[in-house]
Amino acid sequence: MIVRTLEELTGTSRDVHTENWNSRRFLLAQDGMSFSLHDTIIKAGTETYIWYKHHLEAVYCIEGEGEVEEMDTGVAHPIRAGTVYALNGNEKHYLRAKVDMRMVCVFAPALTGEEVHDEDGVYPPAEGLGATT
Ligand code: 9YT
């Protein structure tokens, strides 16, 4: 059994910071669960372009307020505590936070822990990480 606390992750390599978000990665590929589980803070006032073309992601908002806009349709869905969205079609999207949003995120396949978005909003496929081309 794996038991971890947020306090234990803070300041470690599982605590990933970018300009727009801070992702605390409880479960990663190395934990052998086939999915990864993150507690992520999306910073107030930010807009992030995201395209998880190699992953499925489900996101459960437990604090805060914002919206997710599907790029292909322009449809924007409000997000508040209690809202789930699931990217079951690898949708390109904009994620906007009015105030800090706290999101519980599940990725399949699991992230390895190194990932931040590239210029196309993409996380690389797991086998691409660490490649030395
Ligand atoms: C909700 C979302 O996709 N936020 C970006 C960060 C990502 N969830 C992560 O790596 O934890």
C-alpha cells in the first residue's frame, strides 16, 4: 500500500511549478498504478492552452472558479467546486482560472513526473521522456 501526504510531497521532484500552475503528483508511473493522480493549483488570472494528445485526463475541481473552453467548438464550460471535466477525446482546450482553482487530476497513461507543457500545450508520450536524440 502507498500512503502519502501533501506535506511529504512539498518541495520534492513531485511538486512541479510553472508560471500558471503547481502540480503535486501523488501517484506517478513508477508507482505502478497505470494512472497518475495529482493535486493541482491553477493560478488566479491565468489562461493555459493545453492539448493532451497522448493522455486522457479527468479533472475534479474542489476549490475555486474558472472555465474550460473547447478550442474546436468555442464552447466554454464554467468550473466551480464540484465540477468534473474529462478529456475523453484529447480535446485542445483553454483552461482559465478566475481565482485559484484546486483540481484533482487523473492521467492515463500515468505521467512519469517530469512533464510540463511544451509550446503546443502537449505532454510527451511516456516513452519519449529522457530520450537523448
Ligand atoms: C487541469 C490541468 O490540466 N492542469 C495542468 C497541470 C496538470 N493537471 C498536471 O500536470 O497536474
